[in-house]
Amino acid sequence: MCDSGRMQDNEPLMRSLAKLISVNSPDRIFFVGEALVGNDAVDQLTKFDSAISQLAPPQSVPRRVDGIILTKFDTIDDKVGAAVSMVYATGQPIVFVGVGQTYMDLRKVNTKALVNALLK
């Protein structure tokens, strides 16, 4: 699903995404956000998660975000607090991080490295 980049406050768009989710019944719903935006990513994620659940069509089962994919993760160095906050806010894991421009640049999160960066 694509929320057209920071359009989580656009109710008609979020309602359409919630309907797409209801009609297509995807196995997983991932929030894809940029690591560069810091705490704004937490706001984007929580609003997106809430919108797709609350704006679901009346007959459908509301869904929530199943995981997080963070792009541009290679650019944030030791500023990983927002990533931890995203996990805390939703209870969902960061599934992949992007460290380049291609699909081959998606990596699983190295939790140990993340914690070490936080403790620096």
C-alpha cells in the first residue's frame, strides 16, 4: 500500500486505502516510511495505522499495520530513536530497512547494532 507520501491526514485517501485493504485482503500490511524524517515518522505511522483501522468499510474486519519498512536507514547514523519509537507505538516490528536504491538493498534489521547505536 502506498499512502502517497505523508498524506496520512488526507481522509478520502485513507478511506480508499482502507477499502483496498478490505477488498484485496492482503496477507500483510506494511508501513513504508523514511528514516530521515525522525519523529515525524512516528506520527505518520500512528495516523496511518489508526486510519486504515477506523475508516474500514462497515462490513469488513478492521486491519492494522503488520510491520514497518524504513527507507534511507543508511543515512541516520546513531539517530535511531524514532525507529524504536515506531516499534513501541504500534507493537509491530521493523521488518526491513533500506540502505540503497534497489530491492537488493533491503536488509533485515540488525537489532544488536540498533541497540548499540542507541547506547552510544
